[in-house]
Amino acid sequence: MSIFRVLGSEIFSAYRQGIISVNSRSFLTSVHNRFAEKTAPSDDVEGNQPSEEQEQAKVEVRDDPKDRTRIIPVETSIRYLTSEAYQQTYQEDPVWKQYRRNHKGVYPPKQTRKTCIRQGKLATGNPCPICRDEYLVLDHRNVDLIKQFISSQNGKVLSYQITGLCQKRHQELLVVVERAKDYGLITFDVPFRDYDYSEYYPAQKQ
């Protein structure tokens, strides 16, 4: 047995025993922690002791980064899109720009996975751009996020083959876009239609 195999087996056994710990948090966890610290309510100016709810909001750090059971309000998501943490993570690019799908073989399958979240947890190591960041909430009021998935040329929703969204999130996106149009939050061009009014109004008799 070679030295490398012996060394690898020793490291693996030490990891199994808990001697060596591996940081399994995603690249967004630290960003979310900074955003949560900034959005957490501050202490009273007079020096009063903060309440238990304020302390829990400040110290709220989840052990499992794959947990998606917490419900994020859409107001928090809107503030997140204008925060410094979002700018450091995505810069000026859309949230799907730097995402790359992982698939078997050379050619990717035509459809993306059905869903990234199962039983309240991420079921994959490479979730789609919406599922991986829990602060990205699909809602008709979150216009800045919705516009990132709409083509600037024709005004249509980008395909999941381009954005990499899972099928569940893509269907939610289609519903949210139509709802935003109904509420007048997103402007869109109405196709011009030429009608032959002679079919509706018969010619008057002389």
C-alpha cells in the first residue's frame, strides 16, 4: 500500500471520528450573516437592555446551511437587493449569470431538475440561483428580482436552460411575472392588431 493511500485513510478516519471538521457552509452564508446583523434591531439609545427577541435576531445563526424551513418576508428580500451584502456577492450581474449547472456527460439535459428543496432542506449540492439564496423571494412586489429573468429584447421570460432555475421555481416565476403585469408593476408591449371592422359593422344601405 502506498504512502498516499495510508495518509488518505488516516485523514478519512480522523474526519469520521470528529477530529477534523470540514466547513460545509456555502459561499452565501457569511453574506447572509452580515445582512442579518445589519437588519437586526439595534439597542435602545438610553442604554436599556435589549429584549429577548432582539437578542435572538442578532445571534440567529443556523447550524444547518441547507435548512430552508424559515419563511423570509418579501420586504426583507427587497431590502436585501439594495444592500451591500448583495452587491458584494453578485456585483452588477443578474443572480443567474455566474451559475453553472452540474450534469452528467458533455451535453446538459433539456430540462433542469424538478426541485432543489425536499422536506425543507436542500437536496442537492448545486441548487438553482433562487433556491441557493434564501433571501431571493419570488413575489410580484419584488420587481427588481423579476426583471432579471425577463429578456430586454422581446420582454419574454428567459428559459430555464439559460437561467438554470429548477422546474418548480421556473413555474413560480411565470406566475409571478403574470401577476406583476396584472398589477401594473411591470410594463410590457401589447402587440398591434389590425381588425377588419366590416365584419362587425355591415355596410349601410344607400
